[in-house]
Amino acid sequence: MRRLPALQARLLRTLGDFIAPGGSRGALLVLIYHRVLAERDPILAGEPTADEFAAQMDAVAATCNVLPLSEAVARLRAGSLPPRAASITFDDGYTNNRELAAPILKSRGIPATIFIATGFIGRGRMFNDTVIEAVRAAGPRLDLTALGLGTFELPDAAARIRALEAILPQLKYLEPAQRLARAEAIADLVGIPREGATMMDEQQLRELEAFGIEVGAHTVTHPILCSVAADEARQEIAASRDALQSITGRRIGLFAYPNGRPGRDYDASHVALVKSCGFDAAVSTAWGAAGKQVDTFQIPRMLPWDASSFKFAARLLRTYREQRPDELGLV
């Protein structure tokens, strides 16, 4: 991705001033990321490399006015957003967020928020990454019939991606302990370690503040909230907040719903739980921008993917037009 030419950036900003003019008619665009990679990974084809992420942040900075999410939410409620307001977020808490993304953001003066699943802090990897690494390491044929997951021919990276697209949805909605057991069983069948160092530790979390990055809660074990009992959901939400406050010494006011699809992954009862736990706002993964009437406990987000800087920036502006008032009417 090449740097956005100055003339194109100026034209896009002018257009953006009409689409998202700020003030009482302002809208907030929240971008969502997970990993930033040191180099291209054919199995994680949708994740940007550090160079790609840097180019994307240049395009964002040239097109939008980027705010910390906590400030952006407060200004959205007050009707005082600047034109073309945007915030950058990451989910889960990968080490590469600190090691690769944070320096890129700081060098450009771009704030961000990272939502942390606290049960994995300094303890290796999440269940999905265990499955990803098992499928990566498997031979040309992966037989998971003993686990009720089928058999997969794996001649190339594309086939391994298809296998992951078939396996992960079957595990994602299981109860967390059962989900982890299945992932570890897959690792054992392939012959790889069950653990791996992919998530930030406590020291790395404390270092984020110096990079202009705030921390939000993302539960403890990253369960799909609709798949667990209400008491367990409350414990996951509150305990992740408490752990992060203990580590950072700061109040945690932001929350991200795991997987984040309204009506499928969380419902109105979980919105109420997040409010009752004292959070200020929460984000989903429903596509769109947050307009004046948005439920700020269900702020939509968008995942940009365009290869050229102009198309990337143009998609940001188009998404401002897709404003959601209350995430599919859950509340």
C-alpha cells in the first residue's frame, strides 16, 4: 500500500466533512484489528504485516481525526465530535500489539484501545491459536474424526484455511473448558505443544500507556456470552475488569463483547450486565459507524482490508454512512 497522495487526502477529507461533519451531526468510525504480523503469513491472510499496518495508519491519519475511544464516546454523547472522527481498537491482547503495532501508532501520534482477554495474560495462547498452529503443522492429511470434526486434505495453504473455517466455528460456541479441551486434543493429535507465547504479559500491558494506548476488558476466557449461564457471564465480565484494574492501576471503563455479533454472540441481557458492572461503553463487531442515536453499549466497528491507500480511505468514508442506532434493536 503506497502513501495516500496529498491531493487525494485533501479531496477525501472534504468529502468526509459532508458525510461526517462533526458536532451534533457527527459520527464515530471504530476500526477493529487483532494481530499485526512481522511478515506475511499465508494461514493468517487477513492480518496485516507491520508495513501494511503502518500504511493503513498513514491513510487513517490523512483522512480522519483519530481520538482515544473513551474520549470519542464521551464526545459522541455530548454532540462534540470533530469531523471524520475515528478510533482504533484491537481485540484479545496479542504480544504483537505491543511489539509491532504500538511503536507504529506512537510514531504517528495515533491513540488506540486494546481489549484484553485476561485469562491469557502471560499464559500462552487462546484456543483458536492452538487450532491454527495445529493445522499449520499438520501433514497433508488431518484426521479429526475421533473428535467428531471430520477429515481434511491439506495440500496447500488455501486448504488449511478452509480446514480452519470448518473447525473453528464448531469449537467457538462450546463451553470454554470443553472448547479448550478440544483444541488441546487437536494439538496432541498433531504433536505440537499445547501452549505458545502469543499473548501480552502484565509488564507489556503496563507499558501500553506510554504509547498512548488505553486498555479495555474482553472477559477472562473469551466465551461466547450467549453460550454460558448468566452468572458465568457476569463473572467473566467483572473479573476481567478487576484483573486489568489491578494490573494497570487505572479504572477500566470500556468493554468488547467476545466475537461480538448482536443477537448471536450476546443479547440484551449481556448489555445490561455490562452496564451493571460499571462500564462506560462497549463495542460489538456489527459493521457500521456510530451516529448520534447509537446505543453506546453496542458501538459498531469495521474491519478495513483494501490493498490500495485510496480504496482503504474511501471505504472509511463510505462506512460513515452505515450508521446503526442500536445494534439491530436489542435494547
